[in-house]
Amino acid sequence: MLTLLLLLYILILEVKKGVENMDITKLKELRNKRDLTQLQLAKLVGVTLNTYANWEKGANEPNEDNMEKLMEILEEVK
């Protein structure tokens, strides 16, 4: 759990610093630790599968609202 929280914290810091290419491996790792598919997480955030997949590929980054939703979803299971 501590590792998961640390990864989430690093992800938050990267977004807040405006890192151009978020480290997609962290987002994917957090999703996988929650046993969620890309489609499931996309639905929970309220975006299309294509949008979410682009985040993991590094083609796009989530906006601030979507990042907050991601953090809430990925943080709530302990």
C-alpha cells in the first residue's frame, strides 16, 4: 500500500509540475494494481477508451479535472 501511495504521490507531483510527458508506466501500474482494464477506468473517469489509452501511451495528458478523478479512483482502494 505504501508503494502504491508513493507512486500516486509521484504522479501527482509530475502533473502539478506540468511535466510534458507524464510517466505512463506509473498510470498503467496503478491501474493494474487495482485490477482495472483501460475501459473500466475510462468509464469511471468519464472519458472514452481512446482518450484514456492515449494517456497511457503518452499521446495526451489528462486535464486537471480528469487527473483529480484518476487520483480519487486509484487512491480509494486500500
